[in-house]
Amino acid sequence: MECFICKSKANEVTPSGDYKQLACPECGEYKISGTATKAIENKRLIFDIQRSREWLNSFLGTGQIPLIDEGKALGLQKL
């Protein structure tokens, strides 16, 4: 699978809800909601890689896997 943020090869982790969970060697592990993936496809949304990685890194050491929902995806898009 391809990372939604940087487009590198990522591994999909088995999800337990309405989202995809990916482990990217460049961006780290995160979840992305179904509504966010649809927004990416419909709006041809492109993530700001640096800002997205900084946001993901803010979760390091918390034990939480960050979830990118539609609102967060729009907030992390490249302007």
C-alpha cells in the first residue's frame, strides 16, 4: 500500500474500525478515516509532508496511534 502522506511504500495494519491503519517507514504509524480517504480522492488533496510528519511526531511516546479524519486531512493539506 502507498502512504497517503508521502506516497512511499507502507504496510497496512489490520484495522478494527472504519479506517485504514498504515505503518510508513518515513512518516510512522497512523490511522486514516474512510471520510478522509474519500476527501483525498474527491478533492485531490495533497498533504504537506513536513507539517504532517510534525503532527504525527507529536504523538510519539503517548501510546496513541494518531487518526487523520477529514477535518485533520484538510488542515494538513499542502497550500
